[in-house]
Amino acid sequence: MMPITPQTSPNGMMPVIPQTSPIGRAPVKRIWALVRKEAYQMVRDPSSIAIGVVLPVLLILLFGYGLSLDVWHVPVAIVLEDPSPDTRELAARFQLSPYFDVQLLPAMPLARELMLARKVDAIVRIRPDFARHLSHGDAEVQLLIHGTDANHARIVQSYVQGAVGQWAAQRAAEGHEVATGPVSLRERLWFNETYESRYFLVPGLIVLIMTLIGAFLTAMVMAREWERGTLEALFVTPVRVDEILLGKTIPYFAMGMVGLVLCVLASKFLFHVPLRGSVWVLAGVSALYLLVALGIGLLISAALKSQFVASQVTLLVTFMPAFMLSGFLFDLRSMPAPVRLITYVLPARYYVALLQTVFLAGDLWSVVLPNAAVLAGMAAVLLLLTRGVTRKKLA
Amino acid sequence: MFDAFLRILALTLKELLAVLKEPRSRNSLLIPPMLQCLIFGYAATYDLNDVPYAVLDHDRSAASHDLLAHLDGSGVFRRIANLNRAADIKTAIDERRALLIIQIDQDFERRLLSGLPVAVQMIADGRNSNTAGTAMGYVGAIVEAFNADWRAVHAQASPPIRVAVRAWYNPNLETRWNMIPGLIGTLTMMQTLLLAAMSVAREREQGTFDQLLVTPFRPVEIMAGKALPAMLIGMVQATTILLVAQLWFHIPFAGSFVTLYAGLSVFLLAAVGIGLLVSSVAATMQQAMLFSFVLVMPFTLLAGLTTPISSIPRALQYFTLVNPLRYAIDITQRVYLEGAGLSRLLPDLWPLAVLAAVSLAAAAWMFRHRLT
């Protein structure tokens, strides 16, 4: 330890009073005091408890149930212009499928009306000469899709093709001459055999929620102290900048981890997302990410010193980027190079890769280690930057 | 009447000045929507244009090369490795180097030539099952093209049934065409709602709200003076994004701008109303921000932009009925792609009008009955 001589703080602004109590213990005591002060403040203003505990539960429930890319009960109009046994059987395929809600119509104009009003998402049209063409082996089913939601439309398209294909296969099995192929595909989806979109959406949601609560918990705290002038009051105490920052980080970190545990419990027991990796890896990488998120909030708050601007900036740099640019929904590889470069700066990208892997694939160290290392680096840089920005100096 | 108008105007000007005079807050209102629209416009797409895949070709025949050439020539699939052993499949997928593995059996060509059906195995990384599903769909289409070529060359019968697909309004089913119009409402709502929510909370925290209450302003006028500037800023933001969509991304615009702006004004009124309601409930700026965030997030995610509303469970679908963004996205997409007129947009417009009326009335009531 250092000898007891009058020291100056790093920027040389004010002399620091020499410690008289045992030196090693004093910072701990001071930090502890700050943590307690912050904790009292949290308890007295229920809004930050709401962010840390209620919000994650609310969000995971809302989105865990609400967000889904699985398509069921697509409203479809089937226009039977050629009612024959064959075509009725084809229509029955659609009617029996859980993927479609079928309306059988005799003619196109009515179907067109329904589609214009978006009462149906697609029209399956079986033309008058279908049976005749079928016997010649060149029949055609016409599919008109409402293309406004392109991704949905593509899923509907594949369902319809699947239903028609199954019907053809069944006819083949019954001895009708049907040529399939020659090459067919046997598909297997690793880690998610049944195509549950929830399996990747729920881990992605945890990323969104941790980003939010982490950054929002701390985004306002430093700015609030600046605005209220209470930071100046802290300056005249022996507390050092590091200690102020630690005092701010520790209580919010604890609260964020509570939120995380609640989210993981919900994803496991409510949404039945398999957790194939170990809980410890999950907890470790999440702690790292929470530090990064808290660091972002602290940095914004310390640098901007205004609650209003800090809130706007936090909103811009956390929520939407974590939603759009993290690989949570949209494939990163398909983005143009400049946009992809931006994603490398975003911590959410690494956490999404980590969570999707730890949840669905297991502890694959080749994925876990590099991504965790990046997060650790980011956390260190952010906390150092915050320390650099927060000077014991009047603005 | 004229006095009231003047007072509202004065308050609007003061409010605009308060937001715009500070360069930081001025910049935070105009530059981000533009940047976000540019970046998210490129990012928010389910279409794939780069799918890394690896091949385990046990056959190594002319036919298997031909099939793989179809994949490589698509411009979407990028072959990263030719694997030699089945054990390599696991590492290629685990390390995320390949999204797909194509496995071709030894007797591929022999069976093809003798007219027997052949299966090609495809393994996909399901950590994002939507991306994987889309990629597999692409492979399916390419294999169909290969089949058609093969049948043409080898004079085999074509399958008896085809599905002829035509998509209305978006013939190539490009996600960008529905995402970017949807961004107009999404990006605008976030900041407008927050702006309205913070405006009163800030006055309250700084103690100037009480001063405002002792002026001749009636509560309704204060409300109008707070709502108008937020709406104006929202309109400017929406226009900025619209310009990016038109001039940069060239999204085809089938409808009329008058309809679009009519729809957007009702939407912004509803968003501002909800913001003011939040503001009237919140005691501090932190609370205002928190409350608006608790609203903005579900509004954004459950609006039908990224995941369809029809996939939401029934009970939660009722919640989306009070989500102004849901209607705004529908309006912008339909005006953009379908060229819908006001009469066809009525099912979206009247709920927005009701939302605006209810939230503004509730906010006005709260302002009058709460003085803390």
C-alpha cells in the first residue's frame, strides 16, 4: 500500500485527505455506504424496482407468448371452379389441416373481395378444366397470395405447396401415375427439430430485456445527480470517482441479475425452451453482458449530464439496435457490409450468439469463449471510459 | 376564441424552442430517424443473400457437380468447404461457419440415370429456425429447377400438378417493401411518445408546471400547447423517413400522399395522447421515461411489423387493439403497396381516432385533478 502522504486526485483538482483509518478497509466502507444509499433510493422510488424486477417478468410473459413466427389457421379462400371428386379431395386436404382456415367458394369475384378486404391471406384457385388436365398430367393449381407481409406470404406459400404435394404423393401411393422428383430433399433442422420459432425468439428476448433493464437502470442515475447538484456534494467528500461508479454499479447489477434469473426461469418452465448448456455458463456470460449494458447507461448518463437527452440517446442506442442488428430476428450475414460493420460494435450481437448457442446447442467453447471475451473487453472499455468522463470537476 | 388560439400558439412556440434551442436535443430528434431508417432499412429483411454452406459429396459425379453448380450459381449460396467425413458436419455447424450442409449419397448419379428417385440430405443450423427455414426453402426451389432441367434433358415426364404462385402487391415477396413503410410509424412513435411524456414531467421536476397553472391558460390549452409541438416534430420525422424510403430505397408507392399524411396525423395524435397521459401520471422524468418505455416496447414488438399479428394468441391479440402502431403500420403498408384510399382504411382510422380522443381526454382530466 501507499505511504500516508497527501495525495492529489488524478486530475489534480483537489487534495485528498489522507486516510487515518486502516487504508485497505476505507474504500470498501465508502463503497458500501454508497451502495446502501443507492439501495435506499431504489427502495424509496419504486420505479427502479419496477425496471429491475417487474419489467423483465412482464416483458418475457408478454413477448414469450406474443412473439411467434409460427403460422397457424391462415385464412384461405379455395375457389372450386371444377367441383369433381378429385378437387373436393384436394380441398378437403386444406380443410383438415390445422394450418388453414378454409372458406370454400364457387367463383373468383367473391374471393377477390375477401382478399381486398384482407379477410383471407391467400386464394387457392382450381380452374374449371383441372380434372381434364390432371389426367393428361399437367394440371395447375393457382395460388394468389396477399404479399403485403412478405415473410408471412412466403410461409403461406410453402404450406400450400406442401399440402398440394402431399395430395399428389397420396395419389401416387394409390396407384395414380405421378412422377415426383427426380431429386427430393430430406431436411433436418439441428437444435430445433420441430421448427419452434419460440426456441430462438425467447433467448433473443432475454437479450432485449437485459439490454433494456441494464442500460435504463443506470442511464438516468448519473444525469440525475448532475441535474440535482448532488454530485457536487459528493465531490467534497473523500469518496473517489471509482468508488462512486462502483457504488452505482453494484446495486443495479444485483437487481439486473434478479431480473435475469426470472427471465431464465420463465423461458425454461413457461415456454419450455430447452437449456442444453450449463446454467453456470449462462450466468457467467449474462453477468458480463449486464456489466456492458450497465456501462452503456452509465457512460451516456455521465457524458450527457441531462436526463432528457440521456433518455433519448439510451433509447436510440440500445433497444432498436438490439432488436434489429443483433441477429435476434434478421440474419446478420445478409446485411450489406457497412451495416454488418456496425453490428460488430454492438454488444447485443455477441450475447445473441451466446444465448442461442447455450440454450439450443450446449456449451460449445468455440462459440462461447470468443464471444465472451469480446463482451469482457467491452465491459472494461465502457467502465474505463465512464471513469474518464466522470471527473470531480464542475462543468 | 382568438385569445385561446394565440395562447396555444405561444405555448407551442415556447415548447418548440425548448426542444430545438439546444443543439444536442435538436440533433437527437432529426438525425437518428434518418440514420435508423437507412441502417434498419438494410438490416430488417428476412430475405437472405449470403448463405454459407458446406458439402459432403460422397458421389463426386457429373450429376452431383451439376446440382451443386445450380446452388453456387444462385448468387445466394456460398460454398465454404468440401467436407470429407461425416464428423466434419458437426464442427462446421457448431462453429457457425456453415448454415447448411448438403449431403449427397454415393449412388446419386447411378440412381438418377436409372430413373429412380433420389434423396439429398440437408442439415441446417436451427439456432435461428426462421433463417434456416428460409434457406431450406431456397434450396428447395433450386432443386426444383435442377429437376426441371434434368427432366428436359432426359425426356422424363413432368409432375402432374404444379402450383402457380402469384403474389399481389409485392410480386417478388421482398421483405424490404413492407419493412421500410412500417418503419415510418415505428421510428416516429418512439420519439414522439417519449417527447410528449417527458415534456410535462420535465416542467414538473423543474417546478415550472405550477407556474404554468397560475397563468390564464386553461388546462385544455396547456394540453394543446404540449400536443401540437410533439405532433409537429413527429410529422417532420415521418417526412424524413418517407424521403429516405422514396429517394434512397425506391420503394414503390402506389397510393396518395394525402391519404398517407391523413393517416399519420391521426396516428400521431393518438401517440401524443398516450404520451401526455403517461406524463400526467408520472411524478419524475425517470418515471415518465420508464412508463413510456414499458408501453413503447410492446407497442413496437406486437404491431405486426416483424411477426404477424395473426400468430399472436387470441387473448394477447385483444391487447394489440389499443396499440396505435398496429394501425399505423397497416395504414402505411396498405397505402404504399396496395394504394388503399381513405374508405378502405376506415377499419384502421376509427380505432386510432378513438384512442386519440380517449387518451387526450384522460390526460386533460388527470392534469386538472392532480397538483403535486
